[in-house]
Amino acid sequence: MLASLDDARVWLNSEPLTSDALRGRAVAVQFWTYSCVNWLRTLPYVAAWAERYADRGLVVVGAHAPEFGFEHDLGNVRRAVAELGVAYPVVVDNEFAIWRAFGNRYWPALYLIDGDGRPRYEHFGEEAYAESEQAIQGLLGVDEELVGVDAGGLSQAADWASLGSPETYLGAARGDRRVSGDPSLNEWALTGRWAVEEESAALEAGSGSLAYRFEARDLNLVMGGSGRFTVRLDGEPPGEDRGLDVNASGEGEIAEPRMYQLVRRRAAAQGTFEITFHEPGARAYVFTFG
């Protein structure tokens, strides 16, 4: 599995790491893509493991396999690595060669490889942090207290018990549950002149709105392009329920293609979210919730 790293041309935070160079080391390979909320919520844990166990023989490698077209752009990946504080080695897997060698199907996915290059543990998705760290300790022959992680902001765990809305793509390739008029729970609607392309819905002219009826604590939207926007929650400015990327009045701006946290309530509830873009150029890819 690690031999797939040998042909990788682009590494960030490190010189290229070959299978020979990693022989005798425990290696944690995590597949990720920077706009994925499921990966963002694992980042504090993976970063903590990379720091805690580096001098005990662990090498953490983040294999960046892009989900959307903008995530193929190396400049976008570099910016995300810097802004999110990813300090461990990152290999850029734009052609999915490493992904295929591992037989992977998920973002995020964690694989632990022992010093002889044999896979010893895997976990797909979020959670299982204690189990995963215990597997790391087992590979390293370490038995100690698990690392303490304070995960907040974009990385705060979802309120799984109260989460009632699924990940919802807006592009033609995977989009569903689009309606005309006012959306019911877990439906979405567009107002204005939009083009629904393969990956995203793109605002073509004038101003335009996107509405979604959801049930969750957090609402996130992956966006690209450019433009100013205003968020409303049940027709009102979000106030204390604003996400990290808007102010209390609901004002925000697309600065780069990434995931934007637009609503963070104190507790999960149903509500109607609406975002209005004030000029053409915005692209909306996928809603995620927490």
C-alpha cells in the first residue's frame, strides 16, 4: 500500500516520503479533502496524534484526494493547509492513484500501517477517536493516557442525536430534493437566474437566493466563485445563531472556494435557511449539517 506513495510528485510540509524511507515506521495515512466537514471534525485529533507520537515512531500522512474541481488546484490546497494549521506531511493525490492502491471509498478514511508495511487498522468517517489512538499506541508499543483534544469551531462534533438533515448536493450529478416554491423539510429551492451544472448551482445574472428547510444545530455550505451574500434564518438575521462566516446581521462574502459555516445554534431545531447573493458569480456545491 505504501508503495503508492513512491510516484507521488507533490508533497506539502515535507520532502517526498517513499516506502523505503518509511520502512520500520508506523504510518497513519488519512484520506481527506479540504472542504469536507466530516474531515474537518477529525483534524484536531489527527493533528494531536501527529504531534504526540512523532518521537515514538509515528508518521502521519494526509493524502489529499479532491472531491470538487476547485480542490484540484494546488494553490487552493496550499492555502487550506496553511489556514487550517495542517502541519504534518500532505501528499497531493489529484489522480487518485494512492486512493485506488488503498482500495479507499471514503472521506475521511484512516489507515494504520506497521513497520513492515502491513495494514493493521482502518476507520472510515468520524468518531472512534479513542479506538483509533489505542490502535496507534498498540503499533508503537505505548500504553499511556490518550491525548486531550479540545475540538471547537469548525471542528466541533455534530449533534448526532438531534441531526435530522442529510448532506445535500446541489449539482446535477448528485443533486436531489429540489422543489419550486417554499421547501419542506430537507428540500431546497432556487430563486433567480441559476445554472445547475454538474458540481454546483451557479448564479448567472442579477441577485438570487437559495433556501433550505433543515433540522440541525449547524448549517454549512460549500461555496466558490465570488460575491457578497446575506443569510436569513426563518426570515430574520441570525444574530447569536450566526455561523463563523457571517456577522450577526447575516452579512458575509465568498473569499475563496471552501466550506462556509453559516448557522450555529445552541441546540438543534427546525428552521428555514435562506442565502441571498447580491451579484452573479457565486457557486453553491453542497449543504452539510452538524
